[in-house]
Amino acid sequence: MVEFAGAGTALSLDGLTTASGNARIGLPELWSVLSVETAGCGFLPDRRPKILFERHIFHRLTDGQFDAEDPDVSQPTAGGYGPGGAHQYERLAAALLLDRGAALKSASWGMSQIMGTNFEAAGFGQVEDLVATMVESEDKQLLAGVQFIIRNGMDVPLRNHDWSGFARRYNGPNFAANNYDGLLEHFFHRYAAGPTPDVQIRAAQIYLIYKGFKPGAVDGVKGPATTSAVKQFQQSISQPDTGTIDDALIARLIA
């Protein structure tokens, strides 16, 4: 499924501040949503956007005609997800063979996990445009997510810290089953009381993962695992293993 792998460009400070400004949402609130939706990262290690395939959406869009043929991707009830990551693309691949348009609309995409069915609310003319944007960069993933939030009036409860009000509209009526509102509040207090993720450190973590190193969580915090991974990368390109994260390191990681 090469068509879904792109540059996988990490979130930039410009992209973050633009999204925050467009929605008039503070950085702690914005990071809270991102942390809950995709553990803070919009791409898999192979540079494909993170997705979650929803079999009940595919069932609805195709009038259940594929339920018997492929029950893993088409059922009237939600669930049956299996492992995350690459497995979701296996499910998507099966659905694509049955109905491409419905398949793309039945997955949630990128940092903000926008359902393909919401492509218009996210500012796109067709679902293919949404997917193409999700493949490009986290900046574009985030801007699409913010557009979706604004168009559906969800910026107001988020700005007012109405966690359950936002969760109900963003995650659906069963949000409480996964403690969605509680997690939002947890991350908000964490980021409001301390620093938000460092975008440069976070970018280094993502690019290190792309190259097969293990920096730990993609959290924008330079912990021991990240420092070790940076040093290993520096050694691999015959550079002094200082563990320093700066523009020069990012450029070498991207090259």
C-alpha cells in the first residue's frame, strides 16, 4: 500500500501556532486532544498516517452487502479492531478491494483521527483529498483537524474546558466508556502546569523512529531513551555522539 506512505513530516512550530491561532485554542488544550487521539504522533514508523478502520461505518456506507463476504471489515456493530498500526491498513486494504470510496471514508486519519466521512467538514471536496493531505505532514493533519473542530462548533467547549461536552461531540455518545473526557482533563492539567511538548525534540524522536532507532515515547521530552537514540544515530553517521538535538541534527535525520 505504497500510496499511503509519504514524507511523514513532523509537526513544526509554525504549524502548531497557526492551528492554535485559527481555533483560538491554547496550546495546552490543543496538545490534550492530540495526546488522547494518537498518543501525540500522526504517523506510523513506516511514514503512513495512523488510522483506525471502523467496520460499522463501512457496513452503513455499503448497506451491509459485504457483511457475509468479509465480516472483519463490514459489520453492523463497532469493534473487531484487532491490533493497531499496520494491521489497520490490512483491514483497510481488504475494504478497498470491495469499495474504495466507502473504505477511505470508514477510517479515521492522522493526528486528529478525522473520520473519512467528515472530509467536507474538514475542508475537502472529496475523501481522496483528505487522505492525500493526511499523507503529507502533521502540520496539514493538524490544520484539517482544527478546521473540523471549528466547523462543528467544538472549539467553544474546548476553550471553556467543557471536557464532556467536547468529548461527546468529537468522540461520540459513548465517550465515557473510554474515559475520553477524563483523559482530556488529565492532559490539560499536565500541560497547563508544565511545559508543552518541545516541537524540535518531538520531531527528532519521530525521525529517529523512521530510521529504526528507539527514542522512547514521542512526547517532546528529552529523556534517557531519546538521548541514547540520538547518540546511536550520531555514531552511525560517524559524528561525535554528543546527544545534542538541534537544527543540524534534524537536517541529518531528514536527509
